[in-house]
Amino acid sequence: MRRLLLCLLLMTSAGTALAQQDRTEIERRLQALREQIRQEEARLAETAEAEQATLQTLESIERQIAIRRELIRSYRERLEELARTIDSLQQAARVLSQEIEALKAQYRRRALHAYKYGRMHELALLLSAQSINQMLIRARYLSRFARQRQAKLEAIQQATAALEARRQELLAARQETEKLLQEAEAERQRLARLERERRRVIEALRAQRVSLEQSLAQKRQAARELESRIQALLAAERERQRAREAADPSAAVAFAELTGSFEQNRGRLPWPAEGAVVEPFGEVVNPVYGTRTPNPGILIATAPQAEVRAIFDGRVIAIDAMPEYGTYILIQHGEYQTFYSNLSLVYVSIGQEVRAGQVIGRAGTDAEPKRAGVFFSLFRGGQVLNPMPWLRPR
């Protein structure tokens, strides 16, 4: 019985420790998103001082909306985790309550037996023994009986203390749930106000069709130039790879192994930077006119100069700059390539071997084309791919 109680306590403690890890990670993300929102609100206030709707104003609002949606999603994730914790605590409390009742019933039976027969019964039992050996056996039995009764009492006390601890944890979890619900509701209201402001700005921007169409044309041209640039860089890299394989046949094997390893990690690759995706991959619909502009990657809004990390082992094959994307790094992973741009600082050099998770540079600031953030793309043989299914879910 005590072994069962110990196993139960260990299981609930392990579950609590795992929940604490999840909670710490979610709380870290929530704090980072709140700080991003604070910074974006400051930038929006600066642009609003001109009292004129501009593309920059709209982009600031779009970034805030995306970050707030990510914050609300993180709140929802935390609430779901709390709900699982509460269910687990309630289940543990039920099992502990049943265990306590069973222990109490057993203890009552033993206590009743001791009350009915008492010390005189034990003495009579010993004196009625027909031999010294039988007396010793009865003495050991009575001693074991007393120890078991004491053990039951201690088990009841331990289970009662554990139950009270779970009740306190349950109370704390419910209080945190109520607090998070209030915060999430406040964020939803702020998001609704931002979306109303977004509609107002869009209406004002419709009077500026010419400048908007020029901006959209530039983005479409930039996407085409990026793919052309990647194709040219890879053509040169293929020549270098052929030279390496001619000099060392094992280079071809290493190239193929790196390709296979990259593919095996689809859906588990780490993110290049912390932050919310404010521009998705694919055709982006313009909120003003409904026109579609191809987006060959994702824009992750980050804190200014946040760390940017390689998502997999590979070799740096290009470092350069483009007007629309700013400073970029291109890394080869066998047949796959990752593109990190809008960088304010670069920490690697062409030809350098990098490892997964290695810091290769810093995200942009407001001085870069896409402001505070990193633009990330994934290619295979120069053909652009949607990076989202390759990155680890969050």
C-alpha cells in the first residue's frame, strides 16, 4: 500500500515538473511578445504624429495585429496547458482521497482490534503458548501487527499532506487561469481596436493608388530578383561542388548525406529567430486593393538586433545585400539552401562551415528595409519552398 502511495506521489510530482517546464517556456514567449508589442506601439505612435495614413502606418498596424494574434495564441496554449494541469491535479486528488479512505478503514479495523483485546489479550496470547518457540512466533506476530498499524497511520498522514499540496496547486492554477482569461480578453479588445484602425487607414490609402501600385510592383520585382539571384549563386556553387568531388570523391557522399539528414528533420527544424510571423509565405493579398504579391519567404518580427541562428548544419555560400531584403546570408545544406536576410550584423564568412543553432548574425533594426525582424526563405535547387512545414511547430 505504501509502495502504491509512493508511486502515486512520484507520478504527480513528475507531472508537475513537466508542466512547470511547459509553463516556463510559454511564459518566456509571452514576455517576449509583450515586449515586442510595447516597441511596436511606440513606433506606431511616432508615425501617427504626422496625422496622415501611410504605408508605414499600415505596416506598423499589420505587425501589431500579427504579434497580438500570436500573443493570444500563446495565451490559449497556456490556458490549455493549465486545463490539463487542473485535470491532472483533480485526478490525483480523487485517487489520494480514495487512498486515504481505504487507509482509514484499514486503520480503524486494526485500532478496533487493539481496543477490543488490548494488552491483556496480547499477554494471554503469549502465556497460552505451548512452547517457547510458539511464544516467540506470537511475539513477532504482535510486534509486526503493531508496526503495520503505525505504518498505516503514517501513510494516512503522508497522503493527507499530499492531498493538501495538490489542492493548493489546484487553487493556484485556477487563479492563474482567471488572470490569464482577463488578460486574453483585454488583448482581444485591443486587437479589435487595431483592426478598426486598420480599416480606417486602408480607406485613407485607397486615395493613394499610384504610390501603392508602385510599392507593390517593387515587391513583385524584388521577389523575381531574389529567385534569379539564388539561381545564379547556385549555378556557381554547383561548379565548385563538382570541383570538390573531382578532388575528393567522398565529397559527393557527404553532400548526399547532408541532403538526406535535412529531409529527415522536416517539421523539427529550429526557428532562425524568436518572434511572430508578420508576413506569411506565398501570395500576400493587399488589404487595400486585394491584389496578390508573391512572398518567397516569411518575415519574423523580432526585437531589434535579435540573434539569428542557422537552422541546420551547412556551408555559407553567399553574403551580400539587396535593396528589398537588405544584407543576407545564404547557407547550403546539400540540395537545400536557407536564406537569412534583413540583417544588421553578420558573424560568418563565405565558405565557413556552420552548425545548427549557431548564431550567424543579428536581425534588423528600423534602419533595415523590413525594420526589426529577419526575412527567412527555403530553397531546393533554387526552387522556393514554404518554410513553415519544415520548422518545428510552436
